[in-house]
Amino acid sequence: MNATTNQWLDKSLRLPGVLAAATYRSDSAVTVQSLSPDFEPPAIEHAVKCAADVFAVLRFQQLPAEWLRWEFEKASFYCVCRNDQRGLGLFISKDPRQVNAAEIERFLTEFSHSGGEK
Amino acid sequence: MAEKWTKILFVDDDTQLLGLLRQVISNYSNDAWEIYTAPDAVDALSILQEQGIQLLVIDLHMPTVSGLQFLKLLQRRFPDLLKVILTADASDQERGACLEAGAELYLQKPQVEGGWRSIYAALAELVKFQPRGAGSQRVLRAVGMQDVLQMECLAGKSSVLEVFSGPTGGKIFIEDGKVVHAVTGELRGEEAAFHLLALTGAESRLHPFTPPDAQTIDTSWQALLTEAARWKAEQRRKEPQAPDQPAKATAAQLLGETEVRTGAPAEGQKPPKTGLTPAPGLAESQPELRPKIEEILICSPAGEVVYEWQCAQAESRINFLEFLSQKARQIGHGLPLGHLERVETRGADGRTVTRIGPERAVFVRARHVQEK
């Protein structure tokens, strides 16, 4: 993976409440970083690939989306898919004291609008 | 290395390829995988019923029963079976259709023999990450009489399918894999078959074949099932619906729970008092947008429509809910996430919110409109 992708990962891990992050490319290559021992890279990689499948099915359903949020009982899973089919997935804590939702939203928007970068 | 118990079945009408697959996958797995092959869906079905297959790899383009048709059938009959599609010419549209129909992977056939190693690697990874055991929240259609009929016809069997729902009942006669006769009350032939196949909440029972007193049907079973589905959708539209208001309130509430990102309330919702951030993809230059509900679908965990409003493709949406619940289970595998509460999608034009609960699944689609 190139430096820019790694920069996105590094930036995402500095956001409050982020437990783990991953980027993926259209060729299914995934890069993972985790801040929590409970979020092991192989499981995160698998989750991100599953999310990529969801974007494909949403297009098939005529429900094109650039943003997905899975609200689980203990954590949220945000995924963004850019026009160049690169994606970013973030696992976020559900502890409101740890999370700044607006900051995460801004970060995801920034990633989403950065399409076309290498 | 892959676990010893992996039993894999390849289905492809190209028997030469099946021979190659048997050899290369066996090598890559160091003989740890037990490999089965079948040239068509009929043979595959009998292997699936007799062997404890964990992983099924299907060629997409097969004559008679295509890989996609086979996938849809298996999704209900074998929901925990891992299904993978292999195709010579991949397309985004087909990929979406196959994933939605229950395929875990959609892979392109390699052009060179060495390419099978990466196929093996993808299959091994899939086996490793397959969640086992029933999920607590799933939309998963029960095996219905349509599936039973399809299985009997595919396998070329002869039997009598007895169908009943409350006081209504009847019989569908299958001879050598063809539907030859149907009867319910005064109705006979195709009309009787449509009536029986469209019954809501019906139960069915298979009996040994006994010759019918007449042969009234010569339409293919595929055409019969298609027509019966259309007939059922028509009947549903004619039935009186539950009042719209409670469902719309549920939908508005579901959208309202995610208001922090939209900057405006859904219909029937009070404006939030929080400092709001525009949604990703909805630029800050469009802060005055509010979600207008355009579609609502509520269904049971068994995939029966409980309520729909402006949902033109209920069947397709239920497939989507089935797919989402399957993916949620897979995403949660190996991660401390707990149960799924909600899935939200956001696009340039609108968003969807889905909640899959133990008693029902709710799907809401809303479009962003300018606040007046």
C-alpha cells in the first residue's frame, strides 16, 4: 500500500474512540491497524471485505451508497467507499465519553472527497 | 493449513476443469480437503444431501440451472453452507446479484493454472472465518413449498406435494421432474397450482407418487413458479393493509435515531436541538435537507411481508435484508461487537436505515429533500 493510504490509517487512529481501522482497494488488498487487542487484524480484514460486498449489493439494489454505518451493541463500524473503489473502515467505541461523532464524520467526509488520490 | 474436516464440492459443466480442480486443490491443501465434483445442479443436490459439504463452488454459467438460480435455491435449503461463485467473465452487476443471493465470494476463473493458488487461498480464508452456529438476528426465509417443488423437479423425481393452509388445501403432482397436474377445491390445472403456490403461511408434505386422474399442466416448473410469485404479489396488493400511520411513525423514529448527521428531522419528527453536522457526502453547502420517507418494508424473520408502503420490489428487498443479516453475522465473527442494532447507508440522493430484530425486520428508504 502507498504512503497516502497509510497516512489515512495513521490519521484515523488519532481520532478519539477509534478501536481499529482498515483501508481496502478494489483489488481486495486490505491494510489494518488496531489499537485494541480484542480487534485482531485478520478479523478486521474479513469485516472490511464483507463491507465491500455490501457496497456491491447496494449498487445492485439501485441503492448506491458511499457511506455505511453498522451499529452493534458494543461498537460501531463505519465504512466509506470512494468513487475509485478505495474504502476505509473504522471500528468506534460506543462509550460517549470517548467518542467525538462530529469529528469522525468530518474525517470520513474528508476521506470520501479525497477520491482519485493514490 | 486448512482444517481436516473441510469438504468441498465443485459444480461445473466443464468436466475437464473439474478434473484439474480436483488435482490442484488437493495439492494446495496437502490432501486435507475432501474434494467432490458434480457436472450439474441435480448431481450437486444429491451430494449435498448425502455428504456434509461445507464449501460449495459453483460455475455461474451452466446450462439448465444457472449458478445464480442454484444459489437462490440453496440459500434457503442450506443456509449455513458456504457458497462461492466462479465465473469466466466477471461483471459488477452479476457480482451484486450473486452476493445478494448468498454467495460469500464471487471469483474470476484464472487464465493460467498457477492462478488456482490464489483461488485456493481465498477459499481457505473463507473457511477459516466462517461463523458457525445460529445467529440471534437473522432474516432467513424458511424452506417453503416452492423450494420443495423446485428440489423435486431439479432432481427429476416423481411425488405428490400436498399443500394446506387453514381450510384450504390441494395437491401438486410431479412426474419425472415435471409438474403434470394440480387440484384444489373446484380448481384444476395451472390455476390450481398458482392458487396453492401463492398460499400465505402454507405447509406442505411430500407423498409417494400416485398417477393423477388427468394431466392438466404442461408448463415448465420454472414458469409456474414465476407466474405464482407474480400472482401472489398481485393478491397481496389487493389485501387490505394495516394502517399506514404506525409503520410511518416507526420509520420516522428509526430515521430520527440517526438525525445527528442529517441536520433535519424526518417527517413527523421534531427538529433535534443538537449542533448538527452534515452527512458525509452531503456537503456543508446543503444544510437544509431533510429526509422524506419514500419506502417502508416490515417483514418477519421468516421473510414474510408484514407491511409495505411504496415498496415496489418487496421480494428483492427481503433478499437484501437476508443478505445484510448474513453479513452482520460475518462482520461480528471474531470481534467483540455484540448484537446488531441497526445498519444505515448514505448516498448522494438519500439514505436507508435497517433494523433487524428478533421479531421483525424494518427497512426504510428516505430521500434528501430541500427544507421548505
